[in-house]
Amino acid sequence: MADIFQKINELADKYRDYTAKNLSKLVQIQSESMGEKLVQLELKRQMEEAGFDEVRIDGLGNVIGRIGNGKKILAFDGHMDTVGEGNPANWNKHWLSGEIDNEFVYGRGTVDQEGGPAAFVTSGRILKELGFDKDMTLLFVGTVMEEDCDGLCWKYIVEEEKIRPDFVVSTEPTNLNIYRGHRGRMEIRVTFQGISCHGSAPERGDNAIYKASRGALEIEKLNNNLGNDEFLGKGSVTISEFKSGSPSLCAVSDYAHLHLDRRLTWGETKELAVKQVEEVVAQFGGKVEVLHYEEVAYTGLKYGMEKYFPTWKIEENHEFVQAGVRAFSGLFDKAPKVDKWTFSTNGVTINGVYGIPCIGFGPGNEVLAHAPNEKVAIKDLVVASAFYAGLAYEI
Ligand SMILES: [Zn+2]
């Protein structure tokens, strides 16, 4: 294996500029959620150029590149949609510049997370060049709509495409550490009804804003009483939106709702989270619902899911984590750090819903995700392209 690892490292180094240029091309194509068509065509072109056995685009718009045809399936996931620009004044370079210098590739998506797919295209090229012939199918998947609804793309792949990998690597940024989980999340709406009347005589009505405000203060307290997990950290809840209405600005409000961002730690389920909120808002007449996501993909397909994104983790001694650790140590002659993400990824369905063993390994630092002046170190791209190829041999 030492021999293979050495060859992989040599090729990853040799293709350093190729990887950086591929990433630059992806970054220059604006690709917010539901607008990924052009970036997907470019990713498909890159996989074809790299010599993949087959590359196709599924009904939701995911690009699926394949190498090999064996029974065991190892998949690499990287979402191709990015968030928007934000305030242009905060950027030192144009957000879609894709500029390359000696050290970095710059622009939206370099970290979150087109760097992972750019690296795995190179891994595919390396594996083809080395004549990879294990009895395995490797799938390299550039997914869509993750920023809008994490995990939806994998719901589509598992349930509609009937593809169920044995292992999945998420290439979301991990700073080249191996990650094995993160907290789940859900979006909850609490609605309060009031009775309007003329604002000159408020005692005749029932003001929804007062009820929602009391409910909001209870939710603030609830945040201090949520579960904790040694590895994943504490569950949390916050109110991200407060909306109300009334027939006129001279009337008592007859409607208000709170939008809750709930982060779920280990052991916290949808049922538990809903019950906890119900318990504190019932006294003010609050009605609790878990929201539903439904949008039209760039392919024209309407698809959705409940906005419940389960917590997931796999144990450090799991065979897949350990295969990752061995591939890393074998390639780079040091032990990796095994940790977790702060944010949420497609792992919520891959492992959280379907129980498919999942680890994370990706170039770039999570703290630059969704931030201005996003950039990724080219040496990180090289390491990632070597790791994905090495893992395919190690697993
Ligand atoms: Zn991401």
C-alpha cells in the first residue's frame, strides 16, 4: 500500500495546477441553489475529461460520475450550489473571480464547497491513471440545493435513483480533518391567533403580539434547558423571525408567528423538540408545526421534504472512520484529527435518515463558509485529491 500511496501523492502534486484551474472554472459560474445548471454541465465536462467510466445528470440535477462497477459502493458527495454574494463592499476581489495565485483560489464556493468536487475530479483522474480495478463502484456526486435544504439531494438519490452506497464521504470543508458527525436541526413555526378590534379600545380584542411575545420569552428560557452531548455539544433554539399582522395600524393584532431555528444534539428527536416547544407556548395558545420544504430544481422537477434534519454521528472506532485514519496516516505520515462540523451537511439524510456510514473530509476552513473573501489553499486541494484516491484503495 505504501507504494500506491506514494504514487497517489506524486500524481496529486503533478495535477496541482489542473485541480486549481478546474476549481477556478467552477467558481466563475454563479450557482446559487436551483440555479446550478451551468456549473453542473462544467462539472460533467471535467469528469468526462478526467476519464470517468460514465457521467450522467439525474432528474434533480445531480451530476453522478462513476468509476468501476463492483458491488460495494463508495460515494463522494460535494454540493455544487453556493450562497449569494452578500454585501459587495466586504469583498476584496470580485466574488466570482476564481482568481488563482501561488497559494490560493479565490471566490464564492472555493470553501463551501466546490473545492471538494474539484479535488475529487482529480482523484478520479488519478485512479484511472493507476488502473484502479478493485471490485467496487466509486460514485462522485456533485449535488444540488444543499444550501436551501441540506440532505434533499440524497433523499432523491436514495429514493428515486435507488442508489444506496455502502459508504459516503462528504467533501464539505473540514480543514483536512476527518469529521464524523454534527448536530441536526429543524425549522419550527409557532402561530398565535388574536382577535382584532379598534385600536382605540384594545380591551375589546385579544392581541396576538402580546401572546407571541410571552411565548418568545419562554423559548429564550428553553434554550438553557436543552440536551448536551460530549462530542456534538449542546442543543439550541433561537427565534429567527417574528411576524405579525392586523387589519390596520389602528387595530389590535390578530395574528403572529415565530420562526424557530432548533439545533438538535445527540438523543434529541423531532418529537421531543416539538413537545418541548408545545409545553411552553400552550399557555398562550401557540400552535406548533414543523415546516415543509418544496422547490423546483433547475431541471423543472418539484421536490421536497419535511424540514427535520436528524442529528448524526458515527463512532470513532467505526471501520469507515478507521479506514479514513489509515488512508490519511499512510499518505501523509501523520495522524489526522477526528472531529465534527459546527454547521449542517447532507449527512443529515445520508446517515441521519438512511444510516449509511458517512465521514467528512474536505479542503478549506469552515469559518470561511458563507463569509466574504472566501478562499482555499491549493495545497489543501492537493491533499484532498490524494486522500479520496487513497481511501478508495484503503477501504
Ligand atoms: Zn456546504
